[in-house]
Amino acid sequence: MRIIDPVEHEQEQWRLGVLTRMRVSALTGAAQLCIFEQWCDPDCGAPIHLHAVEEVLTVLAGQAEVWVGEECATLTAGQSVIVPAGYRHGFRNTGETTLHVEATLAAPMFEAAFDDLRETGRRWLPRSITPP
């Protein structure tokens, strides 16, 4: 059994206005899950992207506009959305306070294809498969 303490993983800035903390991934011994939290300033979030695996996005605090494929909805604290594998999606904080979300991916690492090619597409890879 491996107990994971969030203080083991510092928050990192993914993009302006977005802090992220990895909680579970291949780095912590997971074989099929990646779970991370994000704190987004107003009007910040995740740009359009897709994953090869299913994702669950849960709003823990605040309010988010979430789009999946051609659909758009506003989520508030306690609500989740399931993003099917291969669907383009994203979200942004539409509230006036910090948006706190949790994302769960059905893979042990974060891997995404972004429309914005400046975005980092892979994170939390075990050292044995880290690209050069």
C-alpha cells in the first residue's frame, strides 16, 4: 500500500493564472489513473485539447464554463462532467473567485493534444519512458 501525501507534490504553474498539483500518477505508482488539481484565476483555465482516454472533471469550488465537443455548460461546486476519449474539450473560470477543479484521467500520466502547440502535452512520466 502506498499512502500519497499532497505535501509531497508542490503546485506548479502550467500557464498564466493556472496552478496545478499532481496527486496520483505513474510517478506515485498508479497503473491506470492520473489525478490532479488545478486552481484557476478568473477567466483562466484549460485551452481546447483532447486525450486518448476518458476524463472526469469535477468542480470543487467556484464556477466553470466547460465545453465538450459542440456542447457547453456551466458547472458549479460538486458537479462533474465526463469527457469521452478523443473529444475536444476545455474549460475556463467564469466566476469572480478562484476556480478549484479536480481532473481524473484513465491513464497513469497526463498526455494531451492541444490546439496550441506551445502547450506541454505530456507530464508526470516515469523516468523509464521520459522522452529525450
